[in-house]
Amino acid sequence: MTTYTVTIEEDSTGDLILPIPLELCEELGWKEGDTVSWTDNHDGTYTIAKTKAETEWVMVECVSSQRKRYMVEVPVGKEIWALDTVSMDEAKTFNCTHLGEHIVSHTVMTKEAAMALCRKDNAHKSSWTDKQCETVYFTEWEDD
């Protein structure tokens, strides 16, 4: 275990500053702007730990858009028949281009409600554990 010794500094307003060596920050995965908590160990020492950001789960609903083209042969003057062929799902796709997703709503949910919705929407995975569902379907927050 590496030991660091630092000297408490005082800023222009009289507040005390504990400079943390860059090497220690890198070792701990800390960066400027992180929030830390101090715990008094009641033996003259303190424990400093990075505070995990509070998070919440948000379900974002989107509509995915595609532009599809079909090439349909019909008798002259009967172009409307091509529309019927496409509507009845009887035409071969000529080209398909994904135009993107468009967000239509978002809802903050508890983890329990999110898991219940996941189980409902993915009933074909009913034998999966909660952890398996989270790993595949949930996008977890990662502090940079």
C-alpha cells in the first residue's frame, strides 16, 4: 500500500484545502469534480470515498422510421393497383433506408416497475433471472 503525505493548505477565503496527489487520484479513478464523502473513524483518522451519483431509471419510447421502396408491375393506367399490392404485403422490397429513431415520450420508473415492464415486454425470456434481464435490456449509468 502506497502512503501519501500532504500539507493542508488555506485558500484566500480561509477555507482549508486537502491537496490529493494526482497519482492517488489516478489510482482511485477519481477526477476533478467528483464528490467525496468524509467518514470520521473516531481514532484520529478519516476515510475519504468517492460518492456514487444518485441515479434513476427512465424509459424512453421511440418510433423508428424507414423509407421503403417497391417496384411493382401493373397494367398501363392501373398504377393504383401497385398501392394495393404493397398494402396487402405482396410486394418485394426494392430498397429500405433507416431514417432514425424519434423520441415520443419518457417516463421515470422505479427499478421494480422497470423490471416488471421488461418481463411483460420480453415474456419469451421468462426463465431469465433479473440480473440476466438487466445485463441485456438495461443501460446502466457509468461515471466517466
